[in-house]
Amino acid sequence: SACPGSFRVSALSSTEIYGVWWSKRAGGRAVLLASRSDDAGGTWIAPVPVDTTDRGAVGCARPAPAIAADGSSGYVHVAYFLNATGGPGVFFAHSMERGELFHSPVPIMYGDRPSSTAVAAADSVVVVAFEDPNGERSQIALAMSRTWGHIFIPERPEASSGTPEAERPLVALRQQLVAVGWHGTDRSVVARVGTLKMN
């Protein structure tokens, strides 16, 4: 029942690997599942739910989730678009228990447009890059947390300002430096590097 093309992985070490994917359900809905391998992908623990609140009807026709396993904190972070009970939008969930339990999802931004996401983490700092689910043009915005993803600061700055279209975000984080990339209309990859202001 796994949706083709939705499986994403992130390695916390050379042997500890985490995966996340969409699994289709009846009525066009889907559940977001995750699993962990402790032997470099040889075997995997039983899948655990990340988010079961999907109320959409598009089945597998949805953006793949994003995942980041952080070696500093040991936490696993997931970002994704979902048509939840309170409305569609971009959401975030994380696990502090080695992927065996995910805490309740938090909304990053509500909006109707299905949006691709990316996530990066460095100890207490977590950054989610996402296609803004609102507006006429596709643009990349950021959500930032300095509390391991428990709370995100209210601002959602636009990273791709000045570009006509930006989609399929990429993000990397090292200390206070963040690199954000995206695909342009001509399929080129554009990247910007900046310093996080978390206060």
C-alpha cells in the first residue's frame, strides 16, 4: 500500500537509517508512516504512524514527505503537506524516541496548494523549507525553530524572493548558516546562503 515515489530516507549514522512514506487508505486518504533500520537498511522495525489525520481524496497524488535525522540530538524530523481535519497545509512532526513514537504534528502554514517540503536540523535548530501553499506563484518560505522543533517562531520569511517561480525546495543547516535551494522554471537549481536570526 506504499505510494510509489514517496519513500524518503535520512541516515543518523552509517548503520542507523530512518525512512518515511505515504501509505494509501480507503477513500483516497493516506497515512504517513516511518520506520528505522539499525543495520544499514538490512532490516527495518515495524512501521509507526507519523500522521493519521488525512482527510483528502487524492490517494497517492501528493508530494513526498521530507525527513532529517539529526546526529547531534538523535531526533528525527518530518515535514509534509496534508489535508488535515483543521484544513490543508504544511505540517511538521518529530520523534525523540528513535522513530518509535512521533509527537503530535504542528501546522507550519495552512493553504490549499499541495506543497513540497524539505527539512534540516542541527541540534536545537530546525529549519523547514516549503512551497508556500497560498498565492498565485510558487515560492519557497522558511519556518524556523530553536527548540528542537517543539515551537516554531511566528515569522515565515520568503527565501526565493525576486524569482518568478520556485518549487521543490532543498535545505541544509550548519550552526547558524542555512543554505536554501529550489528548482526554477527552467529546471535550474538556485541556492542562497544566509545567517539565521533566531531572536
